[in-house]
Amino acid sequence: MPKLITKIKEYRAKTNMKQEELAQLIGVRRETIGHLENGKYNPSLKMAMDIAKVFMVPVEELFQFID
Amino acid sequence: MPKLITKIKEYRAKTNMKQEELAQLIGVRRETIGHLENGKYNPSLKMAMDIAKVFMVPVEELFQFID
DNA sequence: TTATTAAGTTATAAATATATAACATTAGGA
DNA sequence: TCCTAATGTTATATATTTATAACTTAATAA
């Protein structure tokens, strides 16, 4: 079972963005962002790319699977 | 409803790889690769990154959402 | 202390991806 | 042409993500 590591929280902090704001920008729920930040599951490619676009970084900069 | 465009088939052709071979490399079914190549759905981030790794390209080079 | 805002967490429902199996179609070589 | 391998396609089952709602916790300010 590979674990997902993400830098979403760091990029949010860097830009003073709340979970709620990010969620609205990409059209998902706040809880979904929270779960994702805490590695609860493997998101869809669309959602991952939408978030990467918000922070203007490549998907691989934001997400990494370990193991 | 955004449409998914992918270059998987092109990269497979470039390296003479069958759907079945790619599927086994990343641990999914042949039909799953087929459906993905034909834009049937939005894959998981893990699967997208696994495929990108096989062809040694960034995720964004392989997948693009239109609209 | 009380109130408020952001984030964590849990349970359940709904939506969607993926597996599975079966059959159809296409392309290429003998 | 006939065979065969590769791919397309469809239906259904299973697994997983995401939505929803509710409650909790942490931090901060009044």
C-alpha cells in the first residue's frame, strides 16, 4: 500500500489560503482537502492537476507516492 | 464536463508496447488502459503517475483536461 | 470566560473508477 | 483467404473517492 505525501498544506500556508478557499477554487469540499492533506486517499488526476494549477507547480512537486 | 486527452497510445507506439504489457507493468487490467486511452474516465493520481514513470515523462506531458 | 474561525474527524450516502468476463472488430502475416 | 494477436466495447460487480452533515478540537480575540 503506497502512501501519499503532499505539500498542499505548505503551499497553502505560503499563500495564506484556507482549506475552504482552496476547496472553492477547485470545486470540492473543505473536508476533501483536509483528508487529502492528511493522506487519507489517492485523489483523481483531475483534482490533483487542478490543485497544482492553483499553485502553479507540476503535479510531481505537489504529490509523491512512497513505497 | 472536462474531457481528458492523453498521449498514452503515442508513447506506447513509440516504444512498441502493447496495452497488455503496460497494464501489467503498472498492475491494472488491459481494458483499463484501453478505456483510459479512449478518454472514458478520469484516472487516479497514482495510476497516472505510474504510467508517466514508465515513459519517463511528466504527468502533464501525458494527460491534459480540455474545457 | 465566551465567541469565533479554521481544521480534524467520523459515519453514511452517492458517485465514479476499476475489475472481471465475454464477445466483437480490426489489422497483419501466413 | 484464414488465423491470430491486439484492441474495442459492453454489462455487471466491486472498490474507492468524494459529498454531506454533524460533532470535536485548537487557537485566538473580545
